[in-house]
Amino acid sequence: MAQIDIRAVRKSYGQTEVVHGVDLHIQDGEFVVILGPSGCGKSTLLRMIAGLENITDGEIAIDGTVVNELEPRHRGCAMVFQNYALYPHMTVAGNIGYALKVEGLPKADRDARVLEVARSLELEPFLDRKPGQLSGGQRQRVAMGRAMIREPKVFLFDEPLSILDAKLRVAMRLEIRRLHQRLDATSVFVTHDQIEAMTLADRLVVMNQGNIDQVGTPTEIYDVPASAYVAGFIGAPPMNLLAGEIAQDGGHVVLADGQTAPLPAGWRRAEPGQKVQFGVRPEALSFVPVAGAVALTMVLDFQEELGMGRLFHGRMGAEELIVHATEKTAPVPFGETVQVYLMPETVHLFDAQTGHRLGAEAPIPVAAQ
């Protein structure tokens, strides 16, 4: 196992800085997922850990040793790439055992190690095949086997599931998580898929334009997003974010279409007139009234049937609103105005200018790593 310390790391290409002074501590044996959209700097950060990208400023340490100047092969990391990066002319056995061949391990010892790894990944029947004769999932398992055989301190995964179909992605998520638990290694996984991130991670690192917006467990980040960016990125569908303004009494929000909603009890009172974003998750909205709920109105546009529930898409004034309803409600003609209900304690509030979370319940700070 190994811990990783990333301290004030920056990366620039010419005059363009793409990673802006990132700090992160990854614990021994932890599975950390770095999540963000394309271009946010997550893969660049991973490649700096691996030694495939030079660090412009700051330092990275693995098990207490600063590795800025170490060659990739001396860092104790193994990387699984998005495109498998297998040798097409080699068999599965040849691909898995290549690193041991380069190290000069005797063939008998090498074959024994290859067989052990292949069995653990259910690849033994395919050892004599070449990558072109394998399915996408099998090729990805070969790539993982090639990483496993080196017995690295750190596994690095660069969007390894993004080119697989949906069903296979789910199966491979389970494979990767089981692999992590079996090897008791430290794993860092990069993805833009928030469902993938939520299901795999011990801790999530949410990146935004070269910075870390929030670090925490999936539950912490889902329940208490630190910013409107995180709130809108995490969740399927994401949180509804509506423009609003703090009322003169400091305890209500006036939404853009003139409707008002109370803030949860105990929240820090924002300044009257302050521009905010009013956040509520789709599953926190319901068409069924309950005691203590606040009623708002929306115009229905269309619905999506999910089997386990339905997504109702509509509008509050000019803004879109999604309701994830699990109750079986009577059909409502689209274009009709209906009431939706929410409990005040399910409301999230963000400063409209900075995007930072407001309220009594503080987010998990980036510094608390």
C-alpha cells in the first residue's frame, strides 16, 4: 500500500495553466475517484502522479518520497488506460507478462505469475489469444492483469470504462472494486461519469477548471455540495437550481417567477436582497402533499418513464424543473399547471455570484483531507 501527497501542484502548457495549485492527500489503501468534465485537469493530474507529465510547480510524494524527478517505472505505480494500450501482436499471456520479461524474470517464474493473475481475472481460457480476438471487457481485464502482475503500490485508472457499452461498464465497475479489495492497494480512478464515481469511490475529488471544488465521501458530497457547480454535477438527474433573491425578512427566498419558499430553520440568514441559487433535488419534490411541506407551482412539459418511477419535466416561469416521482400519480395533461411539494429542510442555497454554499450546514472543506 502507499499514501500519496499532492502539494500545491501546478501544470502549465506554455502560458496556459491547466492545474492551479492542487493539494490532496490520499490514504493507504484508499479508492479515490477524481471526477469532473472534460478539460478540468483530472487526467493531467493523474498523469503527473504516474510520471507521464512533468510538474510545473509543487511536489508529489508517494510513501513519503518526493517523486517529481523519478522515472515512471521507479514510482511503484501501474496505470490502466482508456484504450487498453495492449500489444496487438502479442497473446494475452505475452501482454500480461511483458513487464516481467523486461525485468528478466525467468520464464518458468514468469509463466506461473501470469497464470495466477489470469485465473484471478477469469482470463485463463484466453491466454493464447490475441487482443483482436477478445471482447472489450476481456481486453480491459487483460490491461488490469498487466498492471496487477507488477504488484504496484498504486493503481491509476484513466477513464478505463468510457469506451465500453452501458451493461459492460456496470460489470467492469464490480471487477475493479473487487480487484481493489482483493489487492488492498491504493487506487486513483479518473472519470467524467458521476454514477461511476459515486459507486466506486471511498472518497470523491470533484474538479472544476483545474481546481478542486470539494473532497468527501460520495454521501457527503451528494448531501452537502460545497458549491452550485458540485450540486449541478452530482446526481442523475442533477439538482434543480433556480434563480432567487433573499426576501426582506431574511427567512424566505423569492424565486424568479415571484413564488416564495421558506428557508430551513437554523440557517444563517443571508442578507435581504442577496441574489442566490435555490437548489432542490428532483427526488425531494413530490406531487403528494404532506404535513409541513411547501407548495410551489410548475407547468408540466413531458415525462420519462423509468419503471421504478418517473421524471416529470416542467417549468417554473422561464426555468426548468425536474420532479422524480416514485408514487403512482394520476395522469396530468401536459401544459397544465400543477402543485409540487417540498420540505424546507431539503433546500440548498448558493450565492449567485460566487456559487458557494450558504446556510448552517457547512460543506466538507477541501482542506479536510
